[in-house]
Amino acid sequence: MKRMELAGYAAQSESSRGRRYEELYKDDRPAYERDRDRIIHCAAFRRLEYKTQVFVNHEGDYYRTRLTHSLEVAQIGRGIARRLSLNEDLVEALALAHDLGHTPFGHTGEGVLDRLMAPYGGFEHNRQSLRIVEHLEERYPGFNGLNLTWETREGIIKHSSDYDIPDASGFDEYCPGLRPTLEAQIIDLADEIAYNNHDIDDGLKAGYLNPEALMEIDLWSETYARVRQKHPLLDEERQVLQTISHLIGYLILDLVEQSRRNIEAGGISTLDDVRSHSGNLVMFSRDTAQRNRALKVFLYKNLYSHYKVERMRIKAERFLTILFENYLQNPTLLPASYQDKYDEYGRERVICDYIAGMTDRYALDEYKRLFEPYERV
């Protein structure tokens, strides 16, 4: 049934291009709600609980993981979608799926696998997310994967950011020359809002970020001052948390207002208008985008390149490389269920799938099982 409360340019479940395989359903959930539920219940989603955002899992229970990050992106994305009268179910499905293909140890793991897989087609986490939902999950009768709608799969492969610009070659099925839905465009910036602001929280908590240096960033200092004026007696910990909360709210409001202006200026009234537009319509205003970029540069220099983060990166590179090379030399080390796929996908790709699916903790334990003589196998 068409949802009349949604804008004309929103993605409607009833207008979906459908799924790859026909199914008989046990209930009448809308298509994108069903996608969301399938993602939540899949194995790859559960593994995100123990995959790194910035800090490795054993460094503390407070810090974000890929799972908590995905939930935060979903929360921010739904808020934006509601204000723009877009389909919240599709936004939530995409938010919860956007990191399914991430490796253990964050971007370090992705870089290692891309280097090791260079002769065999490389590795990129958006492609891996799509591979998971199309092939690797094994839950339903009659097909592998989750059999998600075309629009959800399109949004997964077209997800991008300043640091992750996907290569759409080889995915002609998803119309690389057309813009994705506005719901998919939201995820790119909801992702950015979530990780920038919550990495500040984690970085300050860990002592990796200097609070005084952070005050030199206009976007932070101005928001901090507004909170201080509003709550002059607030203790420092709550002051920081409220500054993060207010900054997220400011960025959401700016994004919604600028996106509305873009939609109106572009004469956008249908989903086809969105797809044929010359550029993305969901964005920050120019001033906010520049100031937010300064915050990202600060985090890259002071958090992501912190010497303790770099030390963990070097360690992760070393033992992920050793794991891959040993599996390649001794392919019987993998579980039988993976060995059974060698003929279908190729030994190297199956080994890559196995490592990419590991949590941080499992990868560390696997290294110990293989190379420490007194560790149980």
C-alpha cells in the first residue's frame, strides 16, 4: 500500500524493483521493513559487536564498535528521513547494512586485504557488504544471501564518503550512472555525523585527544560555548557529552535545511527526478561543510594518526598478513564449510571472506591458536 505521508520523491515499498528470488512470505510486512529485519538477524550484523571502530575491542567496553556505530547511524538517519518525509524503513535498513563488509581492525584490515587480494580482484568493504547480502549469508530455503530488495542492494554498493569512494565497475545491474535514492544519500552523511562526533567522545575518554587543542576547531568551540551559556554549572564530562549532542543536532538541522533547498531548486518531485539529477541532493550548506571538514582533519591528525592507534595498526597488519599467507599455503586450515566453496569462488576469495568475517577478538585468538605452541587449537 502506498504511504501517502511520504514525499513524491521518496522510495515507496510498493514501487520497489523487487528481489532476485521469488518468495512466499509468512506475513505482509512492507518490503524495506523486511529488509531491515533480515539484516538485523543475519550473522554478519551480530559480528559487528566485536569489530573495531577506532579502538580495538580489548581496550575497553566503553568505546564504539561497528555495531554501536551502525545503530547510531540508523538513529541519525531516521531523524533526517522523517524531517524530509522519506522512507525511514529503507534508511534504517541501509544504515544497519552499511558496515557489514568491514574487516576486523577497521580500515587497517581493509587495506591489508586489498593489498593481499590485488592479484585476485582486490577488496573493498562496500563490495564485501553486497557480497554478504547476495551470497555469503545462508539462512533461507532456495537461495543464498538475504534476498534484499534492489533498492537496498543499490544503496549498499553506492555508499560513499570522503574516505570511501566505491568503484561501481562490474555492477551494471545497479545503474552506476544514476543517483541512488535520497534515502541512500542520507546514509553517507549520517555515517559522517556519527563517526566524527562519537570519535571525539571516545578520543577524549581515552586521553588521545587534547581538549584544549580541540577548542581551536570553530565548530566545536562555538557549540561548546552555547552549551556553557545554557548550562553554566555543568561538570566537564556532561559538558562534553552535551556539546556532542548539540553538535549532532546542529549538523542534522543544517543538512535537512540545505537538502530541502536543493530539492526545491532542482524541481524534484519524483524518484526519477532524484535519479537523473546531476549530483547528490542531500548535503550540508557550504559553510557547515567547510567547518565540518576542519573537524575531520583535526581527528585524522590527532586521533586516527595517534601513535597508539598506529602501533595497533602495525600489529594488525602483521598478523592479518601472516594469517592470510598461512591459509593460502595450507588451505586445509579453514573450516570444512569454507573449503567446500574453493571450487565455486576460488581459494583466495574464500580465504578473504573468512578473514573479513572475523571479529577483532576472533582474529587475535586465531593467531594464537596457529602460532603459540601451548594454545589449544
